[in-house]
Amino acid sequence: MAVRRVVPHVQSSAPEESREFYGLLGFEEVMNHGWIMTLASPSNPTAQISFMERDRTAPVTPDMSVEVEDVDAVYEVVRASGAEIVHPLRDEEWGVRRFFVRDPSGRVVNVLGHR
């Protein structure tokens, strides 16, 4: 299984202020769906951070995202392990296929792949 990137999610009710602050550190906006905004480093595009108040397309807000090469294969491995699937595997309208799983510490991980 290949991991492409890991993105922490920061719950924020002030995304504009967060964009300005992290801009001071060199991050630039690369995605904004209104409810989630992602910033990335121009010199290292996989160095990213996302801000959202809540995930508007799922029942719970994830703590982080892990983009993988083959989300279907990872889903099968995770499901077979007995880990708690919090949000089922599905295609989202913005071009990702994803599921949420709870890690042993209780954190919710959004596991995704781009279609």
C-alpha cells in the first residue's frame, strides 16, 4: 500500500484568519469548497493542512486525511482487521473515493484516493 500524503485537519470557525496566518509560514490556498479549505507549500505540494468547522458530507469530522494509491484495497484490509468504519466507502461529487475509520486512540481518519 502506497501513501501519497497525510493532511491534518484543523477545526476552525475562522478559515480566512487561518489562511492569513499560515500564509505567513509560506502556505498558499490550493482548494476551497466553502466548508473545507486546504493550504499547501508551493515548494513541497504534499505538505498540506486543511481547515473546516465540520465535514458537511459525513456524519463526523475527521482529524486527518490519508491519501492512498488504492483506497479499495486499503478499505478491504481495514475492514478485515475489525477496525471501526465510521463512514462507509463511497464516491464523493468532488472527485474522491473515501471512507472514515477510527484509530485506536479514537481519532477519525479520512482515507481517500482521487478518481
